[in-house]
Amino acid sequence: MEANDLRKGSVVLYQGELYVCLDYHRGSPGNKRAFVQASFKGLTNGRTFSNKFASDEEFERAPLESRQCQYLYHDDEGYHFMDMETYNSFALSEAMLGDNKYYLKEQTEIKIQFFDGKPVLPEIPKAVTLVVTDAPPGIR
């Protein structure tokens, strides 16, 4: 895939590492060559960086496998999920889930992208139904 084809959420292999595109901007300053300014976050190392690429620069699209998984519980090791096809359980770290951890309920099914048999990118549903069970008196 070319740099022009990058979109928010695209997962690519760049310099041997797996990255997800966080943001991108296309530019074409006057007589000069077009470019793409993109921000990436490493899925394996957590590193973020921003770089300017030529619009025709090539990226290798990461071969991801999507699997349906069920959220089981949370403990000191992380957030535990079960693969619905193989019934294997695995844990995702708090850093990998980020703020999405607040939207997980036990028994919720979500899709998780796998790379080389390892979970790398959870896809939390766009809308969830939650019930407020406790709130300070001023917020009620």
C-alpha cells in the first residue's frame, strides 16, 4: 500500500515493527511533491512517532486475522479474554486496551485482531449500554 492509502486505524509493518496509524494529513505545497504526514503507535512496543512520507512511498500491510473473543474478567495479570473458536484464554494488558477498558463488561463479545497468533488490536464496539450504579450527590 502507498502512503496515500493510509487511513486512521490502518495497521502496517514499518521497519520490521507493527504500527497502527493514529492520524494522517495529506499535503501538496505549491510546486513541490505531495506528502503524507502520519502519526503511528507501535502495537508491540507502544512507541509513538510522527513522520513525513512521500505520497508514493510503499508500506507493507500487516496480515491480521480477526477473531471473535469474549471478555471474561480482570485481575493483576490483565484483562482476560477467551477465543470463541478455540476456547483458549489469554490476557491483554491495560496499556493495550487504554481507555477502552472502561467499556468492557463481563461476557461481552468483541473482535480482536491477531498477528502471528498474538492478540494486538482489540475492536471495542462503537456503542455500549452501561448502568450507573453509584454517583456523588451533586451529580445525581
